[in-house]
Amino acid sequence: MTSNRALNTKAVMYAPQVEKIPFLPGNNFHDDPVNRSTLRKSHGLGQAPNVGGFVPPTEYSQTNYPTGSPPVRSTRRQTAEEIQNTWAPKDEPYQFLGYFKEAVSESATETFRIRKVSITYYSNDKTVQIREAKGENSGMMNSVHGGGSVLVRRHVVYDVDGSPLELDDFSIGSDFECYGKVFRITDADQRTRNQLEARGMPVGEAEAWPADQDEHAKVNARRMIMDGSRKLKSEDMDVKRQAEFAVSGRYSKTHPETTRAAKQFLAASGNRHLTFSALWDDRDEAKGDCRKMTIKYFLEDDTFEICENRVVNSGREGGGRFLCRQRISKESKTGISLDNHASQHNTFGVMLRSGFLTHRDIAIGQKLSIHGKTILIYDADSFTRNWYATNFEPLGDAQPVEHILRRGEKEPPKHYPPPHDGFGDEQDSLGNWKNLMLRPVKRDAARGLLEGHKILRFRAKFHNPRAAEDVDREFVVNYYPVTEEFEIIENAVRNAGIISGTYLTKTKLYKPLNQQTGKRERITGDDLHEGAVLTFLGREFLLLEIDAKSQKYRDGVEDEPTVDNVKNLIVLFKDLLNQKYERLATAIRSISTSGYVTVSDIERFFQLHNQVISKREAKTLLAHFDKKGMGKIDFQSFVNIMEYNSTQSLDDCSNRPASIKIDHIVDAQEDATDIEDKASAERVLYRRVLTMLRDRLGQRRMRQQEIFRLMAGKQSDSKLDIADFKYGVKHILHMQLTEREENILNRSLFGNKEKVTYTEFSTFLEGVDSVACE
């Protein structure tokens, strides 16, 4: 049963009675719009519901009404059986696979090209549709042929004899002609095979694809052989994408390399990189050198950056970056020439997309060829080692490179000072030899303040007298440990006929010349003992004995403080305060910042005024003024020190030792006041050291990152250790600290750790500002 609504039929008068021509572009036929029976356009309302997207063509006839009369539309409603028959599924389309050969001109590699097609035959209306299969790198655009588009649109295809093609014409292994092209059917899908077998039609076996004749596929396969999973060169893919965009205005596909790079970039959070310590040794060249490098491998895009670790006075100028961030080709493995390789694209901003080094090619002890330079990797930082152990495989131990650095190293020539000519002091003469500008010899002021009063005294006589009158001559040899100078004084002997007095003024004496070393060693206090024979300016002196006070000094025994000495120190303390300060507040602030004067403050005050005072003497002085028993002097007690008492005693008013009443010397045993005093002195020294560090950092005007980089730049793990910190404090910040001050600074920064990170160093510097401002 057919549909009640008939399709439009256009009648053409005066049209020649010829074979039916398909309505395709380029075909010509006569169509007189005046003689048409209707001007309605064709539609698809009467098509079968199981055929999708089919619009039947309008049929033409030579007469106005070839069927005799115009079709009359029936008003009778269809029955259920008629509706079911109308919408019942018809024969499904038959799907065949095949190919045809297309001639290729002006090609040196092929004469024809085989093109794959999909042939669909619709048995209900005998129409045929041919689609071309999508081919990689076929040279044809998506919108025309390359993306599996329609090659022959659906319509009735006629054979050479003018009859439409039937289902029998489509069998596996047969050929049929369509618009001058001969199509070869090689296979059919499983549904088509089942339908043909249901009809009782024979179905042959699938034919093999003629790969030996497909020259284009062979050439394309050779071009697509690449490392890894990529089947097409990135350069060819870029050209293809640009051509597609120029034709269709869109990109058909993203290259796998671009997708992989995007995933890798998102996986690497932040600017994470692996850090390796490397060595570049090119001393075999005429002007080569051995340089330490730091290689940074960025995880987000497989790029490398190489920086040089320059030492002080290296003689090189400019930036320390040895290689800008880029990908590096595998030259050592592929033997690629730099003149013809795509690694040159790094210069022009184009990333190298194949054959580049990755983290898999790096190992401890391995040599990398980077742009013709052989670089040895000998160590890595802790983050790099943890990353390899987690994501790849653990790295090896660090390789020693000291023997490489010392290879061919020449020792600097040794310069020996000339012998002393005997005029003046030898140290002054050496200063003229060491420096162009004459400078006075530096004295140890701290040692002079502590030991300047100490003298070693020996009784001596001539060892081998040259005359009879020299036998009874007696001398006193004085040795000053601070300046290492000797002084000889001759004692008076009755009726000797020799004038007593100074025999030798203070001077430095030397031993005889050492024939093996060629040096003259100075006579020091270690050479002085009873029975020693010393040669002074050609005369030999025999040391007979040492006095008791000198023996105590050598044994490290301090003199017992006396009451008279303490009284003199008290008078001196009052006189110094009244002579130097006019106001009480200024005086107490200059002595102590806490508002209370302690034992350490008194010792420091006397040292600043070049006066010697022992611990027991300072404690006795403090106890004399401490009337409240606090263990320290408060402001009211300090006022009594500054003001003389108005009494009837002349001694009290004149501030003489006789007016001071002291019965005994305070014992030297340590008490709670001494412990608190030590802790206070330690805090004062700690604050003073941090204040010096803050001032030095302010003078340099550098950021915390720059200071940390200068100090910890030699470490591969980007951490600062104690040795580098000491070197940076002394040679970078130029802080001259004592051993005690260095220990305080190191303990405040490192604590019990051996190394600190930048975060810990930054926190320490922020704490320095707060402590120094207290």
C-alpha cells in the first residue's frame, strides 16, 4: 500500500525523449517553467520512515499528466493494518568496502593512488551512496575528501547499458563503473552478509588489501616511523593543521605531543625543577678551564637551564647563566649534526619536539653531551633524590671530583722574606716587604689590657765571661709577654768599677740562624727557665732563678687581693666617675643598661679605663657599696658613690684610702648573684652580636634571598651549613668576631642542626631585627 499523498511530478513540454540523466551539477536538461503543471517544490513527506535523510528526486515526464489524470487525494482514514504496513521497516541498506585507483601525475614516487571507499546500496529505491574512508596524511582536506566525507551522493546510479544498478551487481570480488571510475568491492560488513545469505545470494570471502600496489601508503609509513607513540612528525602536523585552518577555519585534531605537554605541565605543580651538580672540564683546549655547573631540569616542559658556580676572582665577567632554558637534543645517542638539526629552532623560540633529553637520560656519574660540551653530573640535591626515588629509580651516590679539580693544578710560587738587616724592628721591616703602603704593626689591645702588667723576671749572669771582672756581674732579665720584648738591667756591685743600670733596652731578640730552614726564630717565654743559656747580641747569659711573682704567673696562680689594693680601686672608681660624668643618670646608663650595676659591669668599666681588677676585687668593691645586700648597686647607692660625705673627717672628705673601711676580701666562690650576672652578660653579648649583624646587613642593602644565595651558593642541596655561614660572616659581611661571639651567632641560627633552609634563615633574620630593637 502506497502513501495517500503522492509526490510532485513535473511535466516538461518539448523536452527530448532521452535517457534519464541524474540531477547532478554539470548536467543539462530542458525545463520550461511555463508548461509546468505545478510550481510546488519537492519534499520528503512521503518517504518511508525507516530511511533517514532521503529526499526522493522529482520525476519528469513529457506529458502534463503521464498517468492520465491528476492524483485525487482520498479522504478515507487508513486502517491499523494499512498504517502498520506503511511504517513497517523495509530492507536495510547493504554496506560494502572497496577501492578505486586514481591516476597521479607529476610524482616521482607513484603513478596511481588507491583510495578506500564505503559503498552503501539501498534496495528499496535502488540508490547508491559512496563515501571515502578517512586516510592519515592523505593530502586532502576534511571538508572535501580526507575526513570520510561523501564522494558520490545518494541517488540512482545507472550502468553502461542505461539500466540502474541492482543488488546483484554488488558482490565481493566484482567491479562496477560509476562516472568513469571503476570500483572494486573487497568486503562487506557482517549485517550485509547476513542479509545476502537470507536472500540466498552467494557471499564470497573478503579480498586482501592490495598493499603491494599502494605506493603512497608505503611512502607515508616510512615518514611516520618515529620514536615512541607518535606516528607523524610534529613539523608535518603543524603544516597539516595550518592548511586545515586555512580551508575550513577550524582544527581537526590536536597533536599527541601537544596533549602530552599539557598533561605534563598540569601535573608539575608550580615551577618545580630537579637540581644537579655538574662539572665541565675542557682544559684540553688551548684556553680551557674546569668549571662547576648547576643543571636545573624543569618537570613541566622537559627544559634545561645551566648556571655556572663562579668562584671569587675567576676572571670572568657577565652573567653566570651558561645555557638559557631550552630542550636539549640527544646528540651523543643519535649522532645528529647541529648544523642540520631542529635544535637550532630553540634559538628562534620553537620548542624541540623529538629526540630531546629527559629525566630518564640523567644519572649520577653520567656524562652528557650538550651542544658539543661534555658535562659530568656528580651530585644532586635532596629534593631531586627524593623525586627519583618516588617516581623513577633512586640515584647513585655522589661522585668525588676533587681529583679532577686538582688535575694539572700548579702550586703558587712561595716567596720568602729577605733577612733582617739589623736596623729597627723586624716586624716593621716585614711590613715594608708585605705592603706597598707602610703601616704600623698591629698590637693585641685585648691581651695588652689583660696581661700588660705582667713581667717575667730572672736573675742572670754571664755564662762564659770574657774578662775576670765579668765573673761577679749580676743582671736582671725582664720579659714582657704582651710585646715579647726583653730588657736587661745590671745590678750595682760595690767596687766593681762598672756603672750599673740599663744594659739592654726593651727589644725583641732572636735565636741564631737555622741552617736547615733559613729562618731566624724569635726567643719567647717558653725558652725561659732556670739554667737556660740565652744569647743576646753575641753575649751568653745564664738564667739562675725566677722570682716568686713571675713563678705564680707562669703557674696561672693569681695574686691574692689585698685590702689596700681594694681601697685604692674604690678611690679610683670614684675619681673616674666624677671626672668623666657630670650627671648621675648619664653615668649609670654608661656603666649598665639594666639600671643596676653588677660585678661584670664593674670589671668592664675598669677594663675600658685600662685598669686591672680581679673577680674577687670587683666583688669586694660591690659589697662595699651594696648596703642593702641585693648583690648589685641600685640608683640610690650609686648616688652615694658619686657624692662625697660631708663629715668632720678630713680623710672622708678628701676621698683617701684611709677613709674607707674594709675588713676582709669577699670569697671567690660562685653564688646566685654570679650565676645571674653571667646570664645577664650572656644576654648583653647576644644582643650586641645580633645588633652588629643587623647593621652589617643594612649596610649591604641586599635582600634576604641574595644574602642566602651568596652564603649557600656552593651547596647542591640549597642549604646553608655552619662552615659556609662562618665564611660568609667573615668574608662577605666582613664582621670581625671573637670565638665566643661566633659560637653565640652559630648557636642562635643552627641550634642542634647542621644545615638550615632558606625559610629557617629568613625567620632568623626577622628575629634579629626584633631582638636588636629591644
